[in-house]
Amino acid sequence: MKVTQHLWFEKDMEAAIGFYTSLIRGSSVQWVSSLPAESPSGPPGSVKIAAFTLGDQRYMAIEAGPLDRFNHSFSIMVECDTQAEIDHLWDALREGGKIEQCGWLQDRWGLSWQIAPRRLGELMNDPDPAKAKRVAEAMLKMVKFDIAELEAVARA
């Protein structure tokens, strides 16, 4: 079996997936197509579908007018190794979007993202419960994650 996430865009699907694949290393658009037949969402050619990857994850997308808006019940989490990676993704994705707490943001299309340091999971799973608690408390106060600050809290 293969599992593929599927995203429904009201409009601008090609711009969105082109943007996403440009940000995440190892990503690509496999194909984009328009449905040649009339569909419940519009006349021939008005509905577009695409296949793409973000890193090692497979996605499909459709552009077929309004249905349900993206919400927090689905998000894309990107684990970053460096602060530079976090900063780059955060700055790019927040443009035209909305920033939130704990490494969350919504991009200009309304899709939710979690931009987190890989190190956060290691620190929160530390065998020292006091260290893990300090890190968790610091994380909950952050908007964009700061690896150096998380490391400093862990050492305190």
C-alpha cells in the first residue's frame, strides 16, 4: 500500500505547490493536469490536479473551487536540523500568511505548517524529567522556535 496526502485548493494550486517544492529539499512536482471533461466543480479544463513530493512525502492536489478551507486538523510538519533552515522556511511561509504559537503558521493559502527543530523531540524526550519539563515550558512560550534558546533552557 501507498499513502498519499491530498490537498484541495480553491485556486492557485500550481503556484502553491511550486512554492512548496522550491522550499523543501528533495521535493518535486511529478505532473499537473486539467480534467478534460465537465465536472461538478466547473467546465472542462477548470479543474486541475497534480502530484508532487515534499521531501520524502507524497501528495496529490486539486484545484476545484471552494469547498472546505484548510484548518489545523491537517498540518505539514517540517523538522529542521539548523536554525538557518527554520528561519528560511518560517520567513518564506509566513509571507502573506499568519504566524501562531509553538512553531505553527498558516501560509498565504491557509495551509497550516509546523516548523520545528529536530532537536526539540530529543530534548523533550530526555531521560531527565526536569530538563524535559523546562524545554516543554520554553517551547510553549515560543512563536518561531529558537534552537539555541531551547538548548540553553535544557542546560539550565
